Amino acid sequence: MNNFQKENLMKIELKNKLSHFIVTKKGDVVFSGSYYAVLDYLQVDERTLNNKISLTQREEADYLKFEESIAKKNRKSRNGK
């Protein structure tokens, strides 16, 4: 297991449909570039990179659902339940 696999704070996000990726660590951008540039930068195989991208996307979707549920509860409490 390499350092990339051990580091759970690293996230990889697809920023647009032109396949421009941003790699962040603890919220700070550490690299950005194309899929293959990120693959080369991280020095991992494609499967590892794809798994990390999927994990990041799931985490983002879960966070957005959580935010929406809080907003919905806030709206209900303002409207008197």
C-alpha cells in the first residue's frame, strides 16, 4: 500500500466535462491537470485513481444531501412546523 492509498484526506474532483481534475489535500489544491497528468503526478494505477474519484464523488453527493436535509428542517422550523 503506497502513501496515496493511506492518505484519506486527499480528494480528486472532476471540475468540468473537459476532464480537468483538481487534487486537494486537507482542502488545499496540490495539483490540477488532465486525467493522465493526475495519474502521473500521483504515481498510481488507473484503478486506484478511478476508485478515489468515485469515492470523492460519493462523499460530495452525501454532503449535498446532508446540507439539503438541514435546509429543509430549517425551513420547517421557520414556518412553525
